[in-house]
Amino acid sequence: MPFGQPTVIRSGRAVLPDGERPADVLIQDGTIARTAPHGSLAAAEGELVDLGDTALLPGLVDTHVHVNEPGRTEWEGFAAATRAAAAGGVTTIIDMPLNSIPPTTTVAGLALKRKTAEGQAWVDLGFWGGAVPGNLADLEPLYREGVFGFKSFLAPSGVDEFPHVEAEDLAAALAEQARIGALAIIHAEDPAVLAAAPQQPGVHYRDFLASRPADAETAAVARLLDTARRTGARVHILHVSSAAVLPLLRQAREDGVRVSAETCPHYLTLAAEQVPDGGTAFKCCPPIRDESNRDALWEALANGEFIAVVSDHSPSTPDLKLLPEYGGSGDFAAAWGGIASLQLGLPAVWTEARRRGLTLADVVRWMSAGPAELVGLTGTKGAIAAGHDADLVAFDPEREFAVRASGLHHRNPVTPYAGRTLTGAVRTTWLRGRQVDPAARPFGRQLARPHSHPTVTTPSVRA
């Protein structure tokens, strides 16, 4: 649709803030002007796009994406990542402060990243900053420049230029972020537990899983929550893989700690029992755990204990994954740990959610409204509502397709979903009212953190 022309999008399955129902959506100047009963807006209101029974969703918001540019653009870049995002119904991404070189730990690093991204984004994007040993004085200037918060690792990150924080560093960083009102986002694994775990190289996934035990997550989360209690910081636990941390989070919330958590499509849709020998496309940290753990994550998700489901898209070149099909050893211990899934998160989660009797409205809450709330974008993103950006997705919830890695837009054709049959296909993605065309010129905008960043609502467990 041409930019600026009033348009009505009509769907028999529009997912609105109060639930799924037939509706018309009027778009003017890139913004949702109003929603109305199905069929009530005449063609005179503007161009009519009738989706029939194809679902209309708000664009997804993915707050956990590793773009890796500049510095490791051969792993991933802004153009490839944002094309993949748009193809998967994601209209906003927030880029992690690593694995780019330099990392986003200084204002200069942020400026370079912004300059590099100019003219390359098919979706809107923002940036996280990093809190690492030695950059305490950089946090407030970065926050003033519009980063959405600060990421820290409690265990080694895998790249030398983004070191993890020890107890003293963590306490200082959280105290400073509490002072300036920033959100701390944390990779929570305990290095002492990891060091004590058995380290057995090789192609067997069970050996890798034993090297990253659930105790590493619980120990790290317990330490983080204790520090958050003492400093008053607002903290968010990244990529929860182990359901064993959930009781800790529940107790902390009861105690008044400002804590939220996310999980990822791969923890909800894959299981350790499915990983083949040498299947290093499945390697990530923390790891994909067993089926019973996956069921417990789904129960917590359905009960409202996670604010978001986000990709943790962290690709690399095939040689670093040591994939046997590329001549690699398939050694889980030596392979790069990261899942490439940005384009597939929506159908992957919908496939499993549908099987479990959950709804498209649930998926939208986890993958659009919740992440938008996390980063303070609820006034513009995450909902089909008047005044919001017209970021929309036409989604066929019945269509099945087999995943071909070579057909995905991210830079390197590696994903653990290759060969799997998923249900649900993105037909069209609109960004601020304009249809996104991967073959056309990109028009994504760079976002800064809103000056007034609301406090995230503490998740309430449903009965």
C-alpha cells in the first residue's frame, strides 16, 4: 500500500487487545487511526485490503537479537537480520550489545553501531547497552543516548571483548542502574557451577547438557535476586531454559523485587531427546533441556510468569558451528553456542501453542505486547490499537510448511528447525502502514528508549 494513503485492513480474525474477533482497521499516515466492527468501514475510507479469515496480528517485538555488525558481519548483519525479522512477522528488534566489535559499552560504540545500521533496516530497531567490568562511568551517558537498558553476563560470554561481571562488578552496576532508572538484563549462569560440571567433549548432546546443568541457572538467579534486593535495581532474566528457577522468581516477586523473565522458542518447541549426535545447530547456552522441563516452561508461560518469548537469535558461520554436513567435527563442546531462528519464532511457537490448546491472543501477548511493555514501547508498538504504529502481520494459522534453511533470510543457512514441519505462515508484514518488501528499499527506523519508561507490571499468576 502506498505510504500516506488511508487504508482499511479487514480480517475475520483480528487479534486486538481485548481478544480475537472480526474487525476493520483504519490506517492513516502510518498509524492506526481506529478499529471498527468487521465490514463497517466503507471503501470510501481508503483502499480496502480484505484478508478474509487470514489472521491479523500486531507486529512482533523481539527484544533479544544478536545482529553482530560491525565486526562480525560474516555471522549476521543488519540487512540480513531485519529481512528475516520482517519475513517472520517481527517489526521491531532490539539489538544486543555483543557480538559486534566494538561492543555497545560506550557512547562511541553505540554511535558506530547506529551509523552502520543506517539504510539497512527492513524493520524498526533499537539497541541495548552493555554493563561490563570497568565501564560503570559509561552507563549514564549511554542511557541518555537512548539505549533500552544494560546487559551483563554472570558467566563468560564466549567473546573476549565482553567480559562477565563478578559479584563486586554486579553490585556496582545494579546500584548505578537503579540510580538512573535503567533496566538490567542478565545472562544468568553461575561460573563456579559450570566449572565444577563434567566437561566431556564429543558429539553426544547428553555430555554437553551435563556440562551446563540447571543448577548453574538457579545459583546465578539466586545471587542476582539477592543483589537486586540490596540495590533496588529492576532486573530481567534472559532466556530462561530451566523451570527450576521459577520458584525463585515467584518468591522474589512476593518479596517486592522488581524482576521479570523471558524464555525462547527453542526452549518451548525443542527438547534434548530430539537432538541428534553432532547436531550442533541445536547448541545454545543455557541449553535446550528435556521434555518434562519444556512442559513446565509451558505451564509457567500459560500462567503469566514470563513477560516475553523472544528469539535470542545468535547465529554464526557454519564452520564455527562445526556442523558435520559442512565437514565439521560435530563436537558440542567446541562449537559456537547460538540458535538462528529469527524468521521462525512465530510459527514455531504457534505450532506448539495450538497443540496445547492455547490461542493466537496468547501468542500475541507473549511475542508482541509483553516485549513492548518490557522496553517501554507500549504506546506505539505491540497492539492493534488507535494511536499505535500500523505494524501488522497477515498470518495464516492453518498453513503447514517444511522449513528449508536455504530459504531463510538470515545470513547463514543454519537452524535447528531445518526439516521440521511448522504450522502458521506469515503472508504479509506492514511496518507503519507500508508493506515490507525484502526486494525493495528498506525504511526501518532507529528507535531510542522513551524518556518516560514505565515500570513493568509484575506478572500475575493466573488461577
